[in-house]
Amino acid sequence: MKINRYSLPLFLLLGLLLGAVPCAQAQRTQVRGFVDALAYYQNGKVNFGLGEQDLFITSAITERLSFLGETVAKFSPDSPTDFNVSIERVILKYNYAGNHSALLGKHHTPINYWNDTYHHGRVFFPTIDRPLLFAAGIIPLHTTGVSLQGQNLGALRFGYDAMVGNGIGSGDVADNNPVKSLTLAVHVKPRDGMRLGASYYHDAISKGSTAHNHGGNGLTPVALTRVNQDILTGSIAYNDSVFSKKFELLAETSMVNNRSDSLGTQRAMATYAYVGLRVTDKIIPYVRVDDIRYTNNREVYFMDNKTQSFVGGLRYEMSYLAVLKLEYQRTKSHMYPTADKVTFQIAVGF
């Protein structure tokens, strides 16, 4: 085709538009949602309720920079009609080399496997609720700060997290004392389906601090004096790949040392163990036991409420994003009467 002086500007404009197409393409953003509803029998009556509605956003801003956001809405336990909205995670992640990244924002503190692996979408939980280790306020669930992370390094698929951030009792925009919290965590995956992990957490809790990320038992821990807290955690997660992924095991123990000048060091031990057996492609019966103990009655930060729990349940996986669970739980504690509860839950993702 012959190009004359009149058609040349048209071809130049067309070339510019075609060249601009890749730049005009939208970034890769995904928005997912999760919700659960339940019915439970306790204290002689049947109750119906809604769980959490979770909005989960991920976005690849550039080849190296990505964003993760998680916002949860749930009904307030103090009101039958009001609900609370909370920002659970806001993370900017920069992949600076290979499998090594730097992260800035509000994180799930990478102390435990459960806390680091499962977000608020109940459809992915192996049980209906989190273990008591988290519900009783033993673990600082969130940290706002900066971290370095590595994943799947070497033959053992070694991973690490090193984080500094605002401490317990602080908010998401400022720390309430000069001391930063420190988290160091490592793990290996020696074979498919197996993960072994260990972590260390340190923080200095100022006198009068309340723990904004503790809850679930109606009690809010308050520091009556300055407390230096150290948490050591070990975990094992195993999903058997030899026998068609039939066997599930997850166990974690956290030892917490709370040290004050007046009362010395007090120790808390919190453990849970979960076992599931996939009898068919969709049906998994399971059990979980929880145990929380304190060394004596002079605990300087936690409520001295020794608690044990047994959970037995059945999980039916309709699909990857639709799960039914039927569960019985018995909880015995030092401060409250023994409680029995039967719960049915449907959890979905969309």
C-alpha cells in the first residue's frame, strides 16, 4: 500500500496508540470475599448467628511491588444490631532479590503457623474457630512494622521472617514506648506436606498498657507494672502426601515468660494439637485438644485462667470454596463453669 503525505499522520497516530496499549492495561488486582454463618446449641437453647465477612484484596502493582489488604466486618458481641469493622492487614511487599522480600504495614505476627497461614476466611480453617492459644490472648495477633522475609531457600526450602514493629498495647499508627517489638521466625519444609517451625518474640509492655489485639474471653489484660515479655514457639504441620493426603496434623506450643521487677518471671504454657483423617475426598473427621497453663497465681499480665478444651468435629468440603462443619466442644477452665457447645457452620468464599 502506498503511503502519501495525508495518510502518514494517521499511521503515526495508530502506531502511538498501539504502543501505548501495554501501558494502559490495568494492574493485576484480585478482590475476594469470605463469609460464614452458624447455628449452635448451648445452655439449653439453639442460637443462630453470623460470623465474619472478610474482604481480601491483592494487587501486583509492578513486577516487584505488591499489595495485600484484609478488612473484616462482624457483629459486635455487646450489641445485637451493631457491627465492627477492622483493618486486619495492610501490607506493601517489595521483592528485592530472588525469594527475598521486604514488607511494610500491619501484619499477622509470624510467631505461629496458624496465625501466619490462615487469614480470616473460615472456609480454610480445619476447625470452626481458632485454637484457644489465640482466643485467650496469649499471642500478639498483629504487628504494625517492617519485616524481611525469605521463602523456599535451598534443598530444605528454608524460610525466615525478621520483624520490628509497634509493641503490645500500641496502636496501628504509633508506639506507646520507645522499645520496638522483635519477631524472629524460621521454618523448613523437608518434604512435601511437612513444615517445621520455631520463633522468638520480645516486647516491653509499659505500665497501664492494654492489649488491643487480645480478646475472646471477655477479659482485657492490663499491665500493672512494666513487663518484659518473651515468647518461644515451636510448630509442626503435616499433610500426608504418601497416602493420598489422608492424614492431617498440626501442633504448636508457645512458652511465654513475663518478667517484672517486683514479681520476677512468670511463665505461661499454651498448646494445641489437631488431627484430621480424610476418609473420602470430601469428608474429614477431626479432633483438637487445647491446654493453657500458668506457673502460679502471681501472673503479672495474663489472667490466671487455666483452661483445657476438647473439640471433635466433621468437615464436609463441598468444594474448595464451600465447606460445612459440625463440631462439639467441651471447655473446662479455672474461672468459669464447664461449657458444652455444639455448632454447625457453613463457610464460603466468593
